[in-house]
Amino acid sequence: MQLTLIDSTVLLRLILGEPGAEFAVNLLARAEQGLENILVTLDAVREALEAGTYAAASSMLGSGDPTVLAEKIGDDTIRAQAYRAVKPLLDYLARLHAAGHLQVYTASLQDVEKAYQIALEKQIPLRDALTLHVAEKMGVQRIASFSPAVRRHAPRNTAVIPSL
């Protein structure tokens, strides 16, 4: 069975309910059924949960103004409600991990240094460079990503899904 690395763009679309969320749901459902071997970086999980927390707070406040969000997210009640909104994704990923259907890769400082070099060389975002580095390091056969940079610079013999 192939190893598929899910990057933050897929998790972000899932948690924000953006186009492509159904792709993420289907991929994770396949992992839950034991039909996919899934790898995700801890950084991608954190990024998705943070974005989801801010999106939930924005929705509650009726404002996407970053200044308002930064101020209001410090409010214990708003923050607690926003955290509750993203908890189902965290719980689901934790269940997949506990069942052995999801591997979580924790990037070391050396991984980040290597990703930084890739980001500079290819002139791409650091998060995309980390995805590329982890894919190569872990021998990933497929990367699930909506990032144009990941698509453009994926390691040889590594497919990028979904097809756009």
C-alpha cells in the first residue's frame, strides 16, 4: 500500500469547509478503512487547527478584521468557543493515529533547516518546502496537496493528488 503525505492545504480546506474538503474527507475515510497509509506532519495539523480556530472566532464575531480577531481571541469565552469548533478534527485525527491509520511526523530542527534551504533555492513557502523535504525523506509515493509549489517541485516518482 502506498504512503500518502497530507499537507496543510488539504487539512485547511477540510477544516474551513472550502472546495476540496470532500477530497480530504474521502482520503481520510479510506485511511480509516485501512485502504490508505497516511502521513501528516505535526506542523500541518497545528496550522490547520490554528486557522480553524481563527475562522471560528471570525464567524462568531462577524468580522474577519485581523486587529479585531487578535484582540478578541484573547477573550477566554471566545477562545474556548473557537477551540471547541476545531476539536472534532483533532479528535478524529487522534483516533486515526491511535488505530494505526495515520502516522504523524514531527519535524526536527534539522528538517526545518533543510526545508529552509529548499525554500530559498526554489523560492517557495517554507511550509511547502517542509512538505517536499518530508516526502523525500520518508519515501512518500503520493502527496495530497492543493499547493502549486508542491505540485511543481514534487520529488521524482512522487505523484501529487488530487488531479486539478
